[in-house]
Amino acid sequence: MRHHRAGRTLDQASEVVDQIVSRPGPALPSSHTLPAMKPPREPTLEEKVGALQHVRYEVESLLLTPDGARSNKTLEEAVELARMVHSRALYTFFSTAPEDRKKDDMISKDFSFEPKRLYGDKVQTQATVDRFNKHLFHLTYNRVHLSAAEKRWPREEWLPPVVAQSKRFIDHILETPPFLIPDEERKCWQKLKNADTRGLALEQNTGNIAPPLIHITESPRRS
């Protein structure tokens, strides 16, 4: 008897839910329209100048390698992971057209450097970006189905196109009329080009980490 009553109660509850879900909402006035999506705004010149140091940080961290990275397997793994993270950020920077900009993303076109597809045709590009996203930046079930060969990070596919474009961008910045870039920032880009050309190591204090952290990491080296 109890089972019968419970069944009737569940049936009645289900009917109520169905009525609520299927009930039409209030009619919108004919003049009602949804607000238009605002396109991403164009950054100001001041913002572009301020952004250059952040772009330089990404390029610098991709091109240069810290001292000792090749002599320590743990450090080497961390450095290679960091390089892929920086290359992913730069991929979006170099390949995004203005009409495809998302929110406040920086893109190379902001600095008169034309966007470019870096990984072949559209299908190949999407496959490469999916590997970046699914195998490196997100925990996905796609990883479960990878073969032993597919689990290896394809650095030789991911990094070279972004590295080459980064070097072209350095030259582009250095060729930009002086009045558009502060002299101090231009010197930093020239220093980066020289370091890359000579194969110098990445300096500890070139990152955009907080000053207290820089002090902590640099103090043992000064003592």
C-alpha cells in the first residue's frame, strides 16, 4: 500500500514539473530586442605601449633558456613546459585577426604586424590547437585514448612556427619609428635580439614576477 501511494505521489509531482516546464513565459512586447553584442574595443596608444613589455616577456621566455636547464632533467622538463605555455600565448597573439579578437586580448595587428596562420590549413591548425588545449592545459578524457607515441609532446611541431614569428616580430618592433616606442623599451627589445642571436641564457630577473619574489630568488645569487 505504501509503495502504491509513493508511486502516485511521484506521478503527481512529475505532472506538476511538466506543467511548470511547458508553461509559456510572458510574451515580450513587439518592440523588444536583445542588446547587441559589443565588439572588442580598440586599445589606446598608451595601452599598446604599456603592452609591449608583456609581449616581450612572452617572447623572451620562449626564445631564451635559463642557465643549467640542460644539465638537470627536472629543470629541463619545467623549462620545456614553460616554453610551450609561452608559445601558446604567442600563437593567439600572432594568429588572431582583429575581427576575431576576444575581449581584451592583445594581438600583433595592434602593432601593425599582420596576423598569420602558423600551423598549415584551417583543419591542421585546429588539430594542433586542440592538442595544446586538451593535452597540456586541460584535464580531458581525450588523454585516456592517446597511444604511447601521441603522449609525447610534439615540440618540433608546436614551437618552430611561433619561434620564427617571434623573431620576425622583434625585427618589426626595432624597425618601428622611434617616436612610437619609448627609448628604454626599444633598448630592451634590442637587448633581446642580441641575446637570442648570441644564444645567451635567460636572466632570472627578466620575468614579470612580483618584486618581492625577484628579491627572494636573486638574493642567494648575490651572497
